[in-house]
Amino acid sequence: MGGDHGPSVTLPACRSFLDRHPDAELVLVGQAQALAPAEHWERCQLVHATEVVLMDDPVEIALRKKRDSSMRVAIQQVKRVDGVAAADACISAGNTGALMAVARYLLKTLDGIDRPAIASVMPNQFDGYTTMLDLGANVDCTAEHLLQFALMGSALVAAVDGKPQPTVGLLNIGEEAIKGNEIIKRAGELLRAAGQAGLINFHGNVEGNDIFKGTTDLVVCDGFVGNVALKTAEGLAAMLSNFIKQEFTRSPYAKLAALIAMPVLKHFKQRVDHRRYNGAALLGLRGLVFKSHGSADAYAFENALNRAYDASRNRLLDRVHERILATLQAREGSAGGSGEPREVVGSHQAA
């Protein structure tokens, strides 16, 4: 029901997803009238909700007043009761703040993790991608929060990409350790200490262009900076694509050149198309929740479904939690050996 377009986009995306994945099942949550076109779909269950969280609804409205919203009911599907959940992952294109708040309230976070973070990928020059977090869940962060993001992000990359020691960069206005505000400087100290203890593979400070250079596997920042960087990159990619289109349509000769260059242009467009990377994971929760762009079209929303489907098949939740637990236990042991007090994070337990 969420996003800028609602069921006019999400339902076609779901239909295409089911056609491409004959072993997958979907649980569609929303108002009865909106879900009516999917009533007779195979491998598809409809769960009705009477309310909808609007894109501009305050968080407290979603939490306290709209208790039968499609967003809340959908998140409840991945909550484990006696170790069993009705669904393996939840995907929403709705209000980001509300999604994070409701998911945190219903699913809870890992013990010792203060705030979940939104993690997604951005393309880099190696025809791969750089994982980045936080992308908008937490506007104001402490240095300790950024350290937790680094731990969770490292676990994500290790589990999904098979990199045991992914490199971590702290997004800053310069590479030098003396640059940045006090929170960034303190975060740099914590990340360097964690790197020296062997808890993460800390590269150091990175700048915005390093995201696309692929300097590190993971880039850590607060949600304000991350969301601005994400939207800037998407806007730049769209602008460059429009520039190229304009230049190749200026004259008959340019149009002829465009025909010759069409295979190259199509490949370029595909590489910079942000819709391919839609679907961000909310890390730190006791359940798999993915956020789609609110402006996503059917192609982009289907990619979010694909990302959640792959995460579920590859046991992302368990693997990330196991990696976080191992890392934080090592941190606890290191603190115990030095005699310095540190925050202790306990094990993951199913809700």
C-alpha cells in the first residue's frame, strides 16, 4: 500500500516476481479492495488490513493510532513466535521512519544494538558495488552508533558477498584523522581501536568519491549524510543519462551515431540505473525487513523483492547475527583482558 504509487506499482511487480520464481510464495498485506486483483493468484496469500500509513504520517501515528495498518500487519508476519514466523522477509515502499519505528517496536533489536541501520549498495567503477550504511534511518548518531554500524555492515558483507574481512571506510570530508566534527573524530578512534583488536578491517577515512571508486567494501556514515549521498548519486546518474540522450538527438547525424552506439549506451544505462540496486536491509532487527524506494516503479520494486528473496534463501538473518555475536564476544573478551569497561552485547534470541 505504501510508496508514491501504491498497488499500481507493487502488484505488477509481485506478479512478475511470482512468474520468475516458481518456488516462491508471497503474502500481500493491504486493504481488501486494493488487493482484489491478486485474489486468485497461485502461491499468494492475502492478508487484509484496514488502515494505511501515509508517506507523511508522523511516527507516533503509525505506532500508536494505526494499529491495523498494512505496514504493521506485514511486519508482524516476520515476527517469530515459538521460533516460527508466517513469512521470511518483509518488504515495504512506505514511510521510512514509520517502517523503522514499527519494525523496531514489534521485532526488537539485537541485545546491545542501540539503533537499526539501513544498508544498501551503490555501483562502483569495478562493475561491482559498495555497501553503505546508514542511508536514512538515524539522522543523529553518536560515535558508538557508527561503530555498531561498522560491525553490522561488516557482518552483512561477509555473509552475502563471502568476504571474511571486508574493508571498512568512515565517510568524512578528508582522509586525514584530524578532519571532521567531534563525533566523526571519536568514531574514527573507536574504529581504529576495533581494527587493531582484529574486530573489523578498518581502512580509515574515505571521501564521497571513494564510494564509486570502490576503495572499501563498506562505507559507514550517519543517516543524514548517507541519504543525501544516495539521493545525490541517483540524481547525478539520471542527469547524465538525460544529457547523453539530449546530445544524441540534436541532429540527424547525432541520431545515426546513436544507432551505432546503441549497445554501448544500453550497457551504460544499465550500469548506472539505480533501480537495479533497490531494496535496503534494515540491519540490527530480529527479523528480515527490506525498504524499497518510495518512488520505485515496478522494475525497481521487483528488484527489492529479489533482494529480500535472496537474503532469505541465503539465511542472511542467521548468518549476520552469528557474525555480529562472534565479533561482539571478541570485543567483550578484549575489554575483559584490558580491564577497561565496555558495553557488552548479548546473544541473538528469536522473538
